[in-house]
Amino acid sequence: MSQKPIGSQKLAVLIDAENAQASLTPYLLAEIAKYGVASVKRVYGDWTGPQLSGWKDTLLTHSIQPMQQFRYTSGKNAIDSAMIIDAMDLLYTDKFDGFCLVSSDSDFTRLAARIRESGLTVYGFGRRQTPKAFVAACDKFVYTEILQEEKEEGITQKEKPVKESLKDEKLRTLLSVAVEDSGDENGWANLGAVGSEINKYSPDFDPRNYGYRKLSDLMRATGMFEFDEREHKSSQAKTVYVRLKNNRRY
């Protein structure tokens, strides 16, 4: 299956109700909409008990299908198993371009890897405590704390001081390597290509983790890069290019 551009992908959204907050659903779906169309929306849990009662209104409002799974044995997560089985059934239909797995459970690590082996994109959503193995198994991983902050603050931007960003050696190296690897002979790199390169190295990278809405805002704040906006001959749109200052790594 040839991959469609981000934003037009047909996605299957599978949610582990025990590892997701119902109150964040509108923000989760808005985030997913950036990557494609949620053609299937399912949430898994044991709906016979009171633990998941907070999901009721959310399911109706957002047309999410609840999938019932009883707990047959204490200590065994039948809910995870049901979600994995359904994911494989959906995978074999060849109707989807990608999957959104919403959970902080490491049990879905192999599932994410298996879906990617079939050439589909995997977007993961979970808390910052999510095991690194599951994060790394996804093409892109978004921490739900970011969505919580957007819910509480109305999507405000909390910019960190430049010096604080520069102290983060891992961030500095990640940005500079991505620019170098996607740049031309003069060191200039298309900002979109830089973002794609970063996600290859670090699936959980997100400028919002550092208090910035956009990658360009974060990169400008570090003071490490110079920017060039180039106009297209056929349109008024501009493409942003970036390179390391003095064409050297920090």
C-alpha cells in the first residue's frame, strides 16, 4: 500500500480505556485529525463496572464504539488482548494507512512494530511514563500531558528562556544533526524535511514538550540557526529553510 500524505491518511483509532482519560478525547481527536481521518474509532474496556462510567457521554458525543471485554482472570489483561486481536483484523483488511494506539501500556510494543512491518504508520498516544520500548516502536508518539496542558490553558504558549533551551544538550544535538542530514551543499535545509528527520531519530519529539507550538519557534529560540523564507514562483506561499549559524554544529 502506497502511503498517503499526512493529513489525508485513513486511520484506525484504538483506545485502551484503562490507560486514557475520557476528558481529553476532544483534544486527542483534534491531534489525530492533523495526521488523517479517523475512519474507525474504538475504545476497549469492561463496561459492566463503574470504573469507566466517565466515558459514557464522550462515546456518544464523538461517535466512538465501545468494545466490551470481560476480565476472565485476575491479573491477566484480556482488554489488551482484545485490542491487539482487533488491530490485526483491521490490518488484514488493507483499508487503512495507519493506526493510532492510545495507551501507556508496554504490551502494545510488539503490535506497533508488527503494524509498521506491514508498511503502515503508527501514531502512539500515552503518558510520559510510557515505556521507551513502546514509544520507539511508533513512528510518532505524542504525550497526553501536552493535550492536558492545552485543555487547561486554552493552547497557550509557555516559552522557556533561550538559555534554558540551550542547556539541553540532547535537544541541541538532535536539531543540529537533523539540519545537517537534510541540508544541501550550502547547509540549507527545508524546515519540513528537518521535522521529518527529527521524528526518525526521536518519535516522541514535539516542540510543545519545550513550551513551543511550532518547530520553527523552538529553533529560533535556541539561537543556533539562521532562517531564510523563499517564495515560490507559481504561488505566494513561502517555504522556510534553516541552517546552522556559521554552518557548524553547536
